[in-house]
Amino acid sequence: MATKKLVVIIKNPSNDEEFLLLKQTRPPKFGDEEYDSYVDSDLWDLPSAQLNLLDGESESESRIAVEGEELCSEKLNLSKFDLNLAINQVLAQVGFGTSGGIQWKLRKCVEEPEFGPGVPLQTVYIIGKFGPEDAILQELCKWMSIQSCLNWLSDVKPSSDRVGPLVVVGFLNDLTQSAKWKIPHTFPLQEYPPGVKILPMGSRTAKPFRTTNLVVFAPENVSDDYGDNSFVAHGEALIVDPGCRSEFHKELMEIIAALPRKLIVFVTHHHNDHVDGLSIVQKSNPNAILLAHENTIRRIRKDDWSLGKTLVSGAEEICIGGQRVKVIFAPGHTDGHMALLHVSSHSLIVGDHCVGQGSALLDITSGGNMSEYFKTTYKFMELSPHALIPMHGRVNLWPKHMLCGYLKNRRSRESSILKAIENGAKTLFDIVAHTYSDVDRSLWIPAASNVRLHVDHLAQQNKLPKEFPVEKFQTTCGWHFLSRWLWAYLNSGFPLKYQKPRTAKMLGAVAMAGFAILYYLVRNN
Ligand SMILES: [Zn+2]
Ligand SMILES: [Zn+2]
């Protein structure tokens, strides 16, 4: 069951070209001077409200009618939802009077691809023409033409106002669809900002996610005039992180076949859920060139990629169809982790540095480093991106806010780790058990990786108490931790009141523990 949303396109009665945009509410402040000093620019989008199911058995007689609503009834039966409430909520947001006498028409119904981990979003767009009774707009509203929205979206300055995805996905994409490089319809995608297509594809990723976003960039008007020759690579299309599971390789093959042959394949880092489709890309287009950091390339198996490759270390620029994409070294998650900035839309593809929801894990087995992670987070904020595109989950529209949230979360974990150490915890297990006491014990294994990196970070900052035996602590990070965790895990799974744990359950737990140990040793997210 998807979440439903009503989006209202209000056309200006005195100018047919224009429709109403509403300044979007910012996420709440942190109440911290540093974090609150990083402010994202204003975001303008179509007004919208959540659609809730009608609770009564009878439909209201005065229900607002929408011309053509039957056209989306297969996907969403509007008559089951409280349309009046949603429309009135929108009108209250924009400060207009009641909706009496307005002719509403269905514009379209959009199903969001499955970004996860929550349910997908279904959006119904309706359109009507009217303005405020006194013809004066509130400060939060403005009339905008399609052309000015396109100008805002295609020539972005770091701190300029932004146009949101409801305008783009529900309105502009129909008008600006590329006819040249059409991705087959087998895979649902989202295009925001315009020109940047995001396809969540099933992958071997870590829970709660199930997909990795394949980012595809293939400008319509390919320019042969590449200007100066300082670009590290030229192409007519770019794909980022083809990491889908083998079940989706057929679809990936179709996507590659639909794209121009001059293809650049960029990989943010080497984890399986980012490279599992590489061999298929190579097979479908042997001329494609792989771009990645050398620490990533050396971890990619020859079977996955053996042909053309170019090493990048950050600060290089790639030219795709005459447009610029900047490579940004972004270590922290791994030591070869990279991000990409699409210059004209100023959107930042962040790899696994951030995920659509929750916090990111760092990979201690591949050079993950907390100090680098903090530095990269600040580097991203200095760029003032207009949108963050993670490889798992939805696009984030409040980049600085999200990045500050990550800083805050990591710092608060670090201070509770320090507190555990000051209270006498000396082993990895004791610190994890103290810091993550409220978290399911099955998640303590990946959490332990982050704890080790936090302890390293505390040591670098000379924050650890003198009596904390760092070297002894290191010796408790292997089997010592695993054996104690296994004992704790089994005890939590079988409370003492169950005197006769069933063999199958016990075997299940042991298998899970074995899996977790394996995961710990060869983590490959
Ligand atoms: Zn990943
Ligand atoms: Zn990863």
C-alpha cells in the first residue's frame, strides 16, 4: 500500500503560462549554532497534501469532482479518498479562499519507483485555474512560468533558489522527454533534476534497503564541441554504479543497449551492490570506459571488468555530451570512495556516504575512516549542492541539513563511546554493548566496525583517557568480540524461561551467527 499525495497545479487566471509555486517548509532547526549556520537555499514546489482514505461508508454529496479522474482509477480510485480535505489543506497553505466553483481536471498519476525502505509514493496531479480573491499573493507563493522553472533548473548557482521534484516529475518531464535516448519502460525511473535519471534496481545491499540507484545521464543535445581538452574523459552518456543483482541483468542490458555507444561508467566504490552489473555493461558495450579511484579499481575482479579504464583521484572533470560532471574524492565509507557533481544542475551523487534514510556504515576492511568521513561531509557542505543523490533510497532535497544530521549523529555516538570508555569499558564488546544497548543485538556486528573507527578517531584527537589500553583494545576486536557477541546474541534469542529451545531454532541462530561472522570478516556492502 503506497502513501498517496495530492498535488495541485493552480494556473494563473490572468496569465496562462504561469502556475503557482509554494515555498517549501524547511526541516526543523537543530538548536545548535554550528549546524544551524549551514542553510539550504529556498525550495519552491507545487503545493500538495496527503490523501487519506474516507472513513465514513458514504461518499459526501458535496464531494469535489475532478474531470477525468477515472483515467487513473486503475492505479488509484480517488472516490475512496478525502479529496475535499486535501484540496482545502492545499488552499489553506497558499492562503486562497474556498475551492467553490473551480473546475478541476486530472493531470496525471505518478507512481514513484521503489526506493525503499518504506512504501512508495503515489501522486495524483490535478489542475485548476484561479487566484486569490484580492489578487494579492502571500509571501510564500509565486507565479512561475514553465520556462523560468527550466531556467532555474538548468543554470544553477550554488545558493540560488531551487525548483522541487513535484514540478519536474509531474509537469516538466512530460514536456522535456528525451526522444533520442529512451530508456525502455521495463524499469520505473525518476528524473530529477532534469536530465538525471535514477533507477532503483534490486541489489545485494544491506538492510533496510533492497535496491541500488543506477544513475543515468545522457543529454539530448550532444555537442561535439568539447571546448578545452582538460577533461579526463568524454562520452555521450554516463552511468553510475551498475550494481544490480543477476535477476536484473537482462534489464540492465536493455538499458545499456538504449544508450549511446560512447559510454562512461563511473563507480563510486567497489562494494558488490555497486559493481554487480559491471560485467554485463562490459559485455553489452565493450567500448565503455570505466572510471574509478585506484583503490576501487584494484578491488574490482577481472571477471567484472577487464577492458578500458581510467583512474581518477578527484578534481577531474568529465564531459558528457558537452556537459560537465566533476569528480570529487570522498573517502570515509572506503578509501577509494568518490562522488560526482553534475555541474549544471548542481546535484551531488554521494555514493554510500549518505543513504536515503538512517545513517551510513563505514567499511573498516576497505580503508573506512571516521576522520576522512567528517572531512568529506564538510567538503560536501561547502559545495552547497541543490540535491543529494544517494545510491540507496530517495533523493534528498535539504542537503546541508541532512549532512549536518550525519555530523550530529556521528558525534553523539562518539561521545557515548567515550563515556563508555571513561566508565571503564576496555574491550570492543563492552563498548558496543554499552553504546548500542537499545539496538537489536543482530546489528551489533556492523555497529562494531563503526565503533572501532570512532575509537581510532578519538585516539587521533587525543581524547581517549590515558589509562585506556589502546593496544589491548585492538586485541579484543576479533574472536574475543565475536565469541562474546555470540553468547549475548544466543542469550537474547532464548530467554531462560524457555527451558527447551527447539533444535531448529538453535540451528537457525547458530547459522545466523555464522553468517554474521562471515559478514564481519568479509564485509562487502
Ligand atoms: Zn551500497
Ligand atoms: Zn558501500
